[in-house]
Amino acid sequence: MPDSLTANPPAGPQAVPTPAGTPPGRLRRAPEHFLSPAQIAQVQAGRRDFLAASFASAVSVPALLAAASAHAAAPAAAPTAAPAAAPAMPAGGGDPAILDKQPHATGLGQPVAATGYGQPSKWEANLQRRESPGLTRVPQASVSFAPLQGLFGIITPNGLHFERHHQGWWDIDPSQHRLMVMGLVRQPKVFTMDDLMRLPSVSRMHFIECGANTGMEWGNVAVPTVQYTHGMLSCCEYTGVPLSVLLDLCGIDRKRARFVLAEGADGSGMTRTIALERALDDVIVAWGMNGEMLRPENGYPLRLVVPGVQGVSWVKYLRRIEVGDQPFDTKDEVLHYVDLMPDGMQRQYSSIQECKSVITTPSGGQQLLGQGFYNVSGLAWSGRGRIRRVDVSFDGGRNWQTARLEGRPMTKCLTRFNIDWVWKGGPAILQSRAIDDTGYVQPKINQLRAVRGTRSIYHNNAIQSWKVAESGEVSNVQVY
Ligand SMILES: Nc1nc2c(c(=O)[nH]1)N[C@H]1C(S)=C(S)[C@@H](COP(=O)(O)O)O[C@H]1N2
Ligand SMILES: [Mo]
């Protein structure tokens, strides 16, 4: 590793005072890939088997990290790589970034509306949602993970929202899209987008988490960065009409109705049963996402928002709601999305995303470049309600301190937490533990395994551990 990465930052006049009264530490952002260029070439050449095998049997983390740091240390592939540390001050004193006239201070800048739809800075081009090559056989039935390590606050920008498609995504003409509501209703109806968008709407902030998020970590440590351990998670402000309004418009048969079925228009035939109680509570038939129409990848022009429930029930390209008197037991509820328990039985309809949290900075693949103050930051959420408290440990769970929650926690929504930390250069294990307003405490991985076994895929909400080595390298570990 180049010396510049391990050297302590010069404590010059620029040292910013921090709440903990120590100079700030520095951090190298997570490598955006955990595959070496050679491995990526192999994947591109169609050799995915070695990766599929590694994912199934837990990739060796040292190997991945070695690959990651090899990649990160390679000459910057693009001019957009994370900015290098500021050049050392010239002997004569004076910072050229201050003293020299910069082009942007002397030339004429860009005109308004140079791009009709604004784009992120070119310096941020490494912040991307990313697929796990080899995780699935075709990219139309795959996942791209949100780069949690690079996001602030709680809102996921629309272009970085994670994606999960079973049969590829579509950009459906909204003028040709229809939503049918039928079954146990007095008057079945078909709605156009115009019909729907004239109805009384609501806007609510909620997280969406795929039930399989963190699913690769059931047996052992499997992936190196928070993007891949927790990136099937996003949080938006959704706008739409409450499903209860549509059901009332159609005159739902309140005596017999117990469940509704939601069906998507894509070829995956995505269909999910939702209990009527929930359907009438906070479920939204949504077209808006962070102030604009849904993105095609996320179900444009219409998707179901089912707060607190695993992502699969948030049916995209929503085209049909059927009201019935029993669960529909569709393929995505019988064959898939069941939890294999230690006794060999399958647990079905376990839809709620239980209370969970993760530290996003510092996190796996990042590197602390010097001792000093760090703002440790992360996300907490619960499918049952609001986050009440987040505790953080720096010694693998022996001692806990309460983190600061940003803003007022909202129900079934991400909550950002922060806590001060001074790294003195020794090894540390960082963990966060969330508690929701039902009093539920996020479990340790061994507590979860004791009940659920190790052969599950879905609903792994265990405490995440990040190990900080004396070198400052941060890696994914499991602590019992
Ligand atoms: N029509 C349709 N809806 C769907 C899916 C799909 O493949 N087709 N995937 C589901 C799954 S498993 C998840 S986790 C979420 C992902 O939503 P996103 O792609 O907007 O992140 O959509 C759900 N709704
Ligand atoms: Mo999912």
C-alpha cells in the first residue's frame, strides 16, 4: 500500500476542531468494485461459474479485500475516481488552490438548462448502483444494490434506488396502462392513470427493503461492502392514492373480503397476497417517487407501496387488484419467499421487515487513514413502526453508547444516526443495534441463527459487525 495512504494527515492550521476535541481522521471511501479487473474480465467473457460458486459458499473475505484494494490501488481508471488527498503545501507556503486564479473564477460558466434534466457532478461518477456479477444467471432476473456507503440522510436519489427485477424492466406507456379492481366488490372498475391521478392523494416517506437483503450472510461472511450486504434498501417519498380509497370506490364487500391480490403487468407474473387489514391501513397505489413520476426500473407508471413489508409485495407495473376471502397462495408465496427453518419446515407469509440497522461509514472496504475523530454514521429502520433508539459499540458488543437520531423518526422509514468516535489506532469492532417503538431489539447473528437456522435466505436483520484493523482497513466480520 502506498505510504500516502497510511501516513497520518498533517495537523496543520487547517485542522478542524471537532466535538471530541481531536483532529479529524481521514477516510478512503469504499472501493466501488470488489472484483479485480481480471475477475471482471472473466465475468464479461461469460465465466460466471466461479462467482456463483463463491456466493453460494461464502467468498473468502481476505481474497475479496485483496482484490478490492488491488483494484483501488491501480491507476485511476477514470478521471472521476475519488479525489486524491490535497497536494502537500509548497515549501514557500501558500495553497495554490487559494492563491492561483482558477478557471471557474475567470471564465464564463455554463448556461441555464444546459441539461434539461440535471445530472450529478462528473466527480461523483463512481457512485453507482451495482450488480453482483454471477449472483443470478441473467441480468433481467437480478439485483442492483444501492451504494449506501455514499449516501447521506435518509432519502435515496431516484437514479440510485436499488433494483430487483424477475423478468426485466419496462418503460410502459402510461396512456395505455390500466388498473383493474375486481373480486369481492359491488362494482369492479378499470382505472386509467388519469382517473387515478385525479383522486385524493397522499405523500409518505417509507423504506423499501428486499426480503433477501443481507441474505448472503446467513451462513457466513460473504460480501465485503455495505453496498452488497445491505444495499437492497432504499427510502423515498411516495405519492399516490390510498388503496382503501380505490376499494371503497368499488364497494368492497366488507363481510366476506379478507385478502387482496396485487398483480404486476410484466412477464414475471408477480402476484402477492395482502391481508385486508393492511390493505385498508397504509398501502398506497403510487405513481410519485421523490417528487417526480416513478422511474421505469421501479414500476412506472404505477406500483404498490406496502410500508414495512418486504419489497416483493411492492408490486411494480401494478395492473390488477383482486379482493378475495382467502390467501391466494401464488407461486411467489409458495415456491419462493418462504423461510426454511431448522426443523426443515417452511415458514410462509413472513412479510414484515423487522427492526434492523447498519453503520454505513466507516464500513467494509473503507480505510481509516489516520487516528483521530470520526463521525460514525448509519441507518436504522423497522417494518413495525418508528426507531426508538440506536446503540453503537466499538468493541464488538461489550459496551454500548446511544447514537444521535437525526430528525424525528418516522414510521416504517429510514432513520439516520450519527455518533462521535475517536480512533486511537487500535483494532476495533463497530456494531449498531436498533430498537423500535414496540421495544423489539435487533438480534445478534447467533441469536437469529438459534431460531432460524443457517439455510434461510430471507429476513436476516442481524447486527452487522465491521472490523477496523490496526492498518485502518475496515472489513466485514461476524461476531458471536
Ligand atoms: N411487477 C414486478 N413487481 C415487483 C418485482 C418484479 O420483478 N416485477 N420484484 C419485486 C421485488 S422481489 C422487490 S425487492 C421490489 C424491488 O423494487 P425496486 O426494483 O423498485 O427496488 O419489487 C417487487 N415488485
Ligand atoms: Mo425482493
